[in-house]
Amino acid sequence: MATIERKTSAKFPLGGAEASRHSASRVEIDLRRAIRDASVMPEQAFEVRSMRKTLESLAQALEKNGVTDDMLEEAGLPRLHCDIARLSKDNGLTTEKLASRDPGLALLALAFGGYFRQSTWANFGSPERLLTTTRNLYNGTAIEFSWAMTKLGPRASLTNTPDLGEVLETVLIERLINATDKLVGRAPAGIIIVDESASIYEYSNGSGGGIWKFNNSDFRNRFVNILGNGSDWRAPVVFVSQEIDHERMVSLHETYRNDEEHHRVARTRRLIQEAIGDAAEISAPLLAALMDSRKRTLRKDHGAIAADPEAMRDLHGAVLSQHGDSSIERVHANDIVVHVTKIGRPGELSASSLGTETGHGVPVIGFKGGLRSRPQLRIVPEVDLLETIERVPTAELTEIVDREGNFMAYYLGKKGETPSECDLQDVIPKTIGGTAIELKNVRSVEQVISDVLPEHGLGELRRE
């Protein structure tokens, strides 16, 4: 363990100015051991009372969002309301009875209530989103997330490499798959990770190159190596590329080019300017159109864990088709996955098809409210973290790296309280203990610091 000032200089993933990642100390961990220990953390008891409450909340959300019986029947869930009402009146119901009698309902209860902490059912803003998510969970389709693949913007992360944020989210979903399979006898089919950048990179190469030089191949290969080399991984994990719907892209480009104030264009322009300044070789309207016209597709050649052809077919079921191309298997993923995103209260993970831009940053591990509490892992913009820590003399960052020296996370604590490797090997798995997915993704670095060091109030930490 080093105890001297550490500074690593790097350029942001999209280019631009050089910046430095610095910390007071650096501690190496055995990453494979951390993954193994996190994977086998004991589960909390699945209580039928909480499962019943979750299903009742789901029924109320369906009614509030205007999901009718006809819509449920069309989605293949004709008796969902009746079954939930019947279960709520069954005083002799046990977890085992629910799992054996209604495995689909048990899976809904476990996923919504146990693993995806639903801060508020109001997160589902449309009947279509709620119905799609409910149907796909009930049917045991794959769990999908996309924030692992692209860390846009210079404030997010200095390097686009796998870290504990991506690794532990994947471990959490595998825990859901293993737990529900053990209790219910059925589970989500696997894990899909979306490469958000691939389609724009391929479009750029096909149109002469130069407009988008950001390639995620190295990230994907390293991620596969971390999870697949020497670990006892059971759930299929596959990577989904994206391709451009050219006709939709042309139509959107015309719309966005004539509407410079469109929220997508404004947001995209901010990302470009933060990342590479005014020298961008792609306009904000065009990049916005490219981002909005992408289709998620599965490709054989993108690499996967436990993804032999049969496992890939099992993961996608009857919707997988060849499209006349022997080298590529493709499937449109929108209607056959449960998309995990961060919505609701800042930082809560939910099961919904509503996406946000808050998935980019680096992991910070700390003890909320003091060292005797359970450790938490938060995702925050890296540069915001480094800038704010400089104004907090009582705080200290420890850089956590794997055996090869790759950045994994920061540990945030009081100055002089540098953790040992033994401490971190014990702490890291506990950040995902229990049943709830609690990887926190928050906009406010100040909130994270105030949680860990409560003597510093938000007002004191906020920048002018």
C-alpha cells in the first residue's frame, strides 16, 4: 500500500484537454476474490408479506396508469388483476406456496420488491412502459442495462475502462437471476449490456470517418475478461451492438437541424463541448439524430460470457432470427428485455424502460453516517469529486486498483483513515449485501461527501 500522493494523467475518453486522477494513497485489491465474495453474499429472507405488498402496489400502479384488462389480455396477462386480488386475501399464503403456484407473480414480486427498489410507482410515466416491463419480468426475459459501456463527458470519468460500478451492477443482476431461479424455478434469461457507442462509431467509419473516433471494443474485451476469466459465472451475459436506422436518422436530422432549441440537441451540444470543445467534427443536431435512431441488435461477433450459440438462443427465445446473414444474429431488444435505469429519487435503481443520462461517473465507496453503518457505493462525476475534495480538508480519497493497476473505485473517508487491502476486501462485497440493488447514482458529489462526513453540511460544500 502506498501512502504518498498519487497522480495519474489522462485525456478524457472523447478527447480534449489532459486532466489528472489523484489521491492520497492507492490500495490494490484482488478483484476476482471481490467478485466471488459479492456473488455469494447471503440473501435476506423473502417474506411473503413484502411480496404481497409489492404485488398490490403493482396492481394499483397498473390501474393508475390506465392499463386496462384488454391491454393485459393482449400482453398475455389476462388474469393478473384477479390473481393479485386472490393472493392478497389468502392468509395462509407462504413464499413457497406463491413460488410453486404462481411462479410468474413470484418473479414479479421478487424483482420489483426485492431487487429493483421501487422508490415510487409514479416512476412509470406511461401505461406502455409499465405494461412492457411487467410483461417481460413475468415472462423471465433478459435484464438489460447500458450505462456500463460509454462514459460521455469529461466530468464523468477520465478513462473508459471497466470499474467496480459496472462489475458490481452485473453481479447484482446475476444474484437476482440465481436467487429467483432457486426459489421460483424460473428467472430472467440472462444479462444484456448495450454498447451505446458502437453504432455511431460504425456509421462514422462508413461515411468517411472522422466524426466519431470513440470505440468501445477495448472496454468490452476487458469486461469479458474480468467476468469470464476464472470466475464461476452462471448467468449468460451478452453484449448488444446498435445499428443506425438510416431513414429515421435522416428524418430526425431534418427536425433537429431546424430546431436548435430542442432538448436533445441542447443536451448533445453540451456533451460535445464538454468533451472536445468547439473543434468537434460532428454537429449537435447530427449526433442527436444518430443517438435517437439507434436500434439494439444482438451480434454473434461481439463476444459474450457463457454465450455459446445455444445459450444465446435460450436468452432470446423465439424472437431470434437470422435475417439471411450467417455471420450475424440480430434481434430488436426493445420489447424483449427489462431495461434497468436510474429514475425516481436520485440514485434509486428501478425496472423501467425509461432511460436517463445519469449513468456516467466513477464509483465512490464510503460509510454513510459513520464507520459502523453499512458501506455504500455511489456513482459520481469524477472531476466534480476531485474538485470538491480539494475544498474539504478533513476528507481523503484512496484510489482502489486491481492487481494490474487498473482503476476500480475511490474510497472516501476521513483524512488519515486509509483502509488496508484486508479492509477493502471485506467492505466491497458488503456494498451489495441483501436483496436490494443499491448502486447509487447521484448528481450531487456534495451529497455523497455530506453523507460520509456528516459534519460537513450541503451548504458548506456547494460551489458558488
